[in-house]
Amino acid sequence: MALWRPWHGCRKCSPGCQNCYVYRGDERYGRDASQVRTTREFDLPARGRRDGEPALRPGECVFTCLTSDFFIEEADAWRARAWRLMRARPDLMFYIITKRIDRFAVALPEDWGEGYGNVTVAVTCENQQKAAERIPLLLDAPIRHRELICEPLLEEIDLTAWLPGIEGVTAGGESGLRARLCRYEWVLALRDQCAAAGVPFTFKQTGALFEKDGREYRIPRREQLAQARRAGLDTRAPLEGEEPLLWEE
Ligand code: SF4
């Protein structure tokens, strides 16, 4: 499992962005997260190590653009090159999470066809309205692997109508001092919908403010992943060597 951040920075566009971890992180260093810029690791998939091996090892799942949005307008001029880098590495699986699936077609490569087999696109649905806006666009787009990210989960969501054609659903709460509440029953409802549709489900993290059986808990960052795992709701087998990442798209 690897990270690739060809560009960094983003603009808030959705309720889930309110306490965006990219902004929180940049604030700590006095940087402006709303400035979208390319990074020094832009060509990481093409790079090699001193021992001659590729920097990204064959078979890895590469989480792409977790500190931006792959389809943000500012990156329109860079995206074609990023697609070329992905096309050149069919031995990797690139995993892209977006809130801007409405911009999916901008700068799409000519040979995209029904989608590159080594690209998964996941849309964030933090509430029912965003699910209704984004999932139909995801299902209509020529994409070979589609997933849903319900994180930060802000209310109970019914995904039932859209689950056919979805390969996985991940849910989680919100982290940080200003985290909004996530309720266990919302997570359970998603797990049950996925179980009924035969879609693998992952409860990735509780978030910092979690309610179960009518009681609210403040959960330290270091325990949010472990507590979610302990709930035993996951039906998706971890990838080889996978450690869950604390993204909050
Ligand atoms: S949550 Fe995602 S889409 Fe929203 S501002 Fe942050 S990086 Fe951008």
C-alpha cells in the first residue's frame, strides 16, 4: 500500500469538507491549503530506487491524491500526464477518491475506453444528498472499479438503490477537535445494506466523537482505527500488508 500525491491543496466544496484534514495539516505549518500546486513526487510511479527496483513495488495499491482532489479544476492541465503515468504501471492499482465525479471526463485520455483496469474510482458520500448527486454519475461513467466512501459519515444513508455495480463501501467518522458526531447505528445500517447486496464493507475508523447505545465517546486519534476494527463489522478482506490509512475524504 502506497501514497502518491502528484498535487496538493484543495478547495472546500461539500459538507464533508468542513473540517478537512488537509487544511488542518497545512494550518499547522502556516501554509494555505486552498493553493493547489504540483509536488516533487509528481512522477513517483515512473521512479526507480538505487537498487534498480521501482519506487512503487508491483502489486501495490496506490492511494492517489489524498491531499487534494484528482478532478479539481486547478489540476486540469496536469491530469493528462498523471493518467499517462498510471497507464504505464498496469502492475499497480491506483485508488482515487473524489467529491468531483461531475468533472471525471475532463482531460480523460483518448485510450481510456471503458476504463483502465488498474484504476479504482471512489466517490465520497457523507450524507444522503451527496450520495444521490454523486453515485449515479459514478455508475454512469466508464470506470472498471467503483467504490463508495462514507466518511466523515454525517447521518444515516440509504445506499441500497446504487449498490449493484459497487465493489466496496468504506465508512468512518470524523477526526480532529471539531469532529462531528458519528453514530454506530448509521454504520450498522450501511453494513447491513452492503451485506444484503453482497458488497464488501469496511468500518475504517470511529472518528473522534462516536455514539453507541446512547452514549457519546471522545476517542483519541491513536485508537480510532483499532476501535472500529474491534466492532467486527468488516466484510472486506484487507489487501496484503494493508494498514488502513487515516484519510477523510
Ligand atoms: S475534504 Fe477532500 S474535497 Fe474537501 S477540501 Fe478536503 S481534500 Fe478537498
